[in-house]
Amino acid sequence: MDKIMADIHAFSVKESRSFDQTKRDVARWHFNQLFSLQSDIHNYTYSILVNVSNILQSLLAVLDLESFVLAVNPQETASQPFLGGTMKGREFWRGMRNGGDSGAKAFKEYCLRTERSDISGVSAAISCSSKQSSKNVKEELYDAVRKALRSVSGIRNAEMKWTNHDRLFTYGVYLVGWPSDIPLKNPSSLKANQNKRLLELLNNGTLRFIKSILLPNESSETPDEMISEETVLPTAEDDVMGDRTDEVFSWAIQYEEVTPSPGYEAKNAPVLIEESAESSIESARPRKRVRHGERIRFHSELESYNGEPLTVAPTDPHAPNFHPVSSKFKDAELFGELVPKDTELLCTSSGFVTETQIFYTITEDGVSVMCQLIHSSVGLWYPTIQFTCKIFDPKTQKMTWKSINVTNFTCPPTGLDRRSSKADEFSFTYSSKPDSDYPESYTIRANPAPDVQIFLQVSRPSSVPGWKIGKGEQGGYSNFGPDPSSPEGYVIHRFWPRLKASGHVVLAGKATPVEGPGMFVHAIQGMRPNLVAASWNFAHFQSNDLGGVSAIEMEFKTTDAYGHKGAGSGGVSVSIGSVVVGEKLALVTAETKFPGETQNPDAPVKCRVSHLNPVLDPDTTYHKPSEMRFEWAGPSLVEDKPGTYKALLNVDVGTVEQPKGLIEKVDVLAEIPKVLKMAVNYVAGTKPYIYQWINPAKLTITEPGSETAVEANGFAYNEATFIS
């Protein structure tokens, strides 16, 4: 590609043509060569636009987003404009003043006018530069860079950050091609020959802006907080179309749904900015005007975009920027018993925070029932609250899966604390009975669809306390960022490792009783999910043998950006888990594995998961395991059995062609149409898939002081998640 661009540049110089215009002509020529007939070109273009329109309509169904798209060809006066999108979006455009056909015509004329202006303006700047004064060259450079930045970023009042190019990320772009021998200074501080050289590099394409990942709260208007002494506010002359800048905005592609749940109410939830009750970005934006020389200080929840710090990087770039919970506590301090506050919902409405409560149940015949609440806060948008459930019968291979955005969400409901929540479609009601055999319980009621109803009572035995890794308020937290006391993000998990479930599910009018053991987890990710981990593994084993047995393990591996030696040292594995034997919590364990580290097979504390015999799955392009091995070891928590408990679980999940116990291969982006999904993969570098299995399994347990292992037969539900 570099050689091709060099050849095009050489040709444009030889022919005294604009490099940008030559590139356009070459692109048009190449496109014409791909399609022999002009009608083919029009048909192909039309099919693309139809696909785009279908994508927007799909987003309405999946994310409740209303939208429209208008496309015109400025070069063909006889061509008709294309209007697509949702019905409301199209009707909005047609009914808008100066919209409809006249608006499309005005848009075409505007495109022609600005294209001619851009081409003639840059070409004239270079052709006349040799005759211009130093002042004129400087002014031409200012203007050319400003136009290029605004063109690429799509932000009509964006301004160049001459002395700190890293700040261009606020516009979703970065600059390449700046010569190393020219200092990062304002053109007013550079020499005339340096300005002239920069202008030439900009014209030939060597110096250029490149689009990066869009910011989630990106607006086509410069936020007031970004205005400083070097910012030049746009004048009325910049407003070519006379439209309002606060009506121009762009969206980032993101995994979390950003549509606010109707009727959302989270009592005592943190408030980002106390403004009006309006729900627009404009009303939520702080209004403070920055004075000359004043240091900008963002709200604590806004000090990172997409998990990337806005503050100055640490002095040592190789300082640890990931602090795993599995390395924070001594072996004898790994067990931290849950307190009431630990299972209270945050329901935060600011920052990037995804919070979930999940209840898993496995019946005696292996039916798996999962109920989940997901509370997602995405930047400055209102939270999205979802209820999901999945019911799988391995005998019939029938799976029932429902996922809905709930309405009228409330936390806490009247008369209850923040461990309870409800919406029109579900309710999780916490109750406490101290000094009883089951001191804590939840009542789950859900009606996510007309043909699905769920009622479950899940109770925690008094002999099996809930746990997190480590005691105190910081127990359980893995922190991201160089300063663990002020992290850029965090992850925490809190568990009930064993519970008793009783109730029923109604599917298509048929009621089926649900009785069996299970587990509960309350998890929070305080940053964007694709920045937390490159992969996850999870398993929970349940059996009624030996008086009641449970084994759970959760592992995640960090992305390359977070590790024990700063950015680029990622791939750190964090594993936490527990084992219940005889309806008593026997051990809680945790382990950290750094890249390249060899683990001791006889370590007294172990928490490990291994993918055995991995094979390439062409459906996902990931190497899935054929078998998974989970290992536990740690100090005994049973008073009359001091020493070390150990446990081992091997689960055969089969091959790609002959899977065993496969519930589903979940394409996380499956609800997004293919074209948009490809864009997400490209922009975010992720293509997440979750493998879910449930199989009969055997847990091998070695109790303290015993050389003979005992076995418990039950069922193992496990997941392997690949993100990047």
C-alpha cells in the first residue's frame, strides 16, 4: 500500500495535480474496473445503502435506536437521493422544515461547494507558497490543518493541539507523519521553512489525521471543559449550513446497550451532575468555563474514557498497572466473609460500570436454570437494565433463552434495602432470618415473555457463608491503573457458593418443578468489559453426595494493556474459587499467574483452570478446549479438620464435530447485523464468544490428613469466554 501511495504521489507531482484529487480519481477508476457496467455500479451501491438501512432498523429492534440515513451523489446531478432508516427517522426527515427533497438537494449542493473549496484551497496554498510571506505560510498551515482535522474527526469546531498531539484523542483521531526534527510547537513559534515543510507534508498525505475509536460521549461540539487559551472558537462564518452545533453528534460503537430503561429509578444512586432533569447530553455537560492557566479537573467518574486515563502517565512506564486481588492477601487471609453491604446493588448512573446478580440452579436430572440482572452504566448515558434467563434440559436438548430491557426499574423497592430490586418484568426480593438454618434468601419472580414465567426461592445454608477474597472494604477488588488507591477501573466478585433452590418454571403453559442446589454471584466491572480481560473461564459443580458438595472457580486473563510491568505486560491470569464439602465451606483460594511463569504443581494454594487438547473452531476462529481441568487447594476452613483441602475436576466437553453437553456457542454480537458486527470487530479489536456446557462430572476431593481421595458425582456447568 505504501508503494502504491508513493506512485500516486509521484504521478501527481509530475502532472502538477493535487495529490488528494489524484487519489480520488484513482479510487473511482479502480471502482469502475471492478464493475464492467455502469448499471452494476448503481445496483451495487443501492444494495449497500439498503443493507445500511436494514442495519438501522435492526438497531431499533435490538437497542431501541431511532435513526435515518441520507445519501446523495454530488457528482451526478440526475441521481436521486437515498433515504433509509427507521420509519420514525424517515418521517422526521420528510416532515422537518427544509428537509425532504429540498433538504437532499441542499445537501448535494453543500457537498459540491465544500469539495471544490477543499481542493482549490489546499492546492492554492502549495502552488503559491513559494511566493508567499512567512505570515501567509503560517496562516495557510493553520487553515489547512484545521480543515483536515475537522474533516477526519467530523467535529466542526475541532482545533489542533499543536504542543500535545496526544490530546487529539478527545476528537477521536491521532496525527501521523510529523517530522521528528520539527518540535511540537504552534506555527507562530516555528521557523518559516518548518511551516512550509509541514504544509507540503500535509498536502502530499505524509502528514495526516487518522480516525481512532470514537469516544462514547463524543459530540460535534467542543466540550466546555476542553476550551483553553489555545482554542479558537468557531465564528459565524464557519457555520456554512446555519445549523445548531448542539444538534450534531456522533455515536461510538459499543457492546453495552445505551438506551435508558423506561421508568428507571435507582434511589440514592450517585448523581453525576446536578443540572436540569433533561436527559440530553447537552444538559448533562458541565458548564464551567476554564480560565486562563486554570487546571482542568474532571469528575472522578469521568477521569477516564474507555478505561484510558486522562491524567499524566506515571514516571516509570514499567510500573505495575494491574493489582490482582489474588496477590493482595496471605494464604490464611483469603477468606473474607460477606457483610450485608457486599451484596447491595450500586446501581450507579455514571462512569462505565456493569453490575450483575446471577442465580444458578442445577436440578437432580441436570436441568440448568439461570436468572440474571444486568445493570449497565455507559459514560454519560442513562443506565440500561436487563433481565436474562436461560433454561436448558440436557435430555431433550431444549433451551429457552430470554433477554429483555426492563421497564420501571427500582432499587430498592419500598420497604426493602438495596439487596432487592424490581421492575415490571421481574423482582429479586431479599429476606433475612438470622439464627435459622437458612439465614438469607431471595425470592425470584420473573415474567420475561408471555410464554415464560419463573418463580424460585433460593436460600443460603447457615453452614456455608458467602465469601469474597480478603476481608474489609477493599476485599475482593482487582484494581487497574498505576495507583491502586485511585484506580482507572476495577473488578470484584462476591459469592454464595452453595444454595438451595425450590420453585417452578412455566414454559408455554406447562409448569415444571425446580428443585436443586446452586450458587449466587454478585459481580461488578468498573470499566469497559473489553478492557478488563481477553478471556474468562468459569465453572460451578454441584452434588448432593457426601452431604452436599460445591466447587466454583472464576478466572480472567488481562488484556495486553494491564500487567505487572505496565502497558504491554498483560496476560495476567487471576483465579478465585471455593469448595464446599458436607454442606460446609471447606476452602477459599486464589492464585495469580504472570506471563511466562511456571506454576508449582504441588503448591499448597492453587486455583487453576487448563484448556486441554484445544482445537480450532471455524465458527468462532478460536481454539476451544476438548477438555477442561479445574484445580483447587488451600487452607481448611473447617474447624475440626486443620490442614489443606484439595479438589480436582475434569470435564470432557468434546470436539467441534462431536461436542458434549454444549448448551450454546454465544456470539455476543449476534444480535448486531453482520456489517455492523465487522465494524465492531475492526474498531474495538474484539469478537467475543462464550461457550457454555453442562455435563455429568466427578469431583475428586482430598481432605486434610488423608491420603485417600473421595469422590462426589454431580453436574458441572462451565463457560469459556474468548474476547480478543
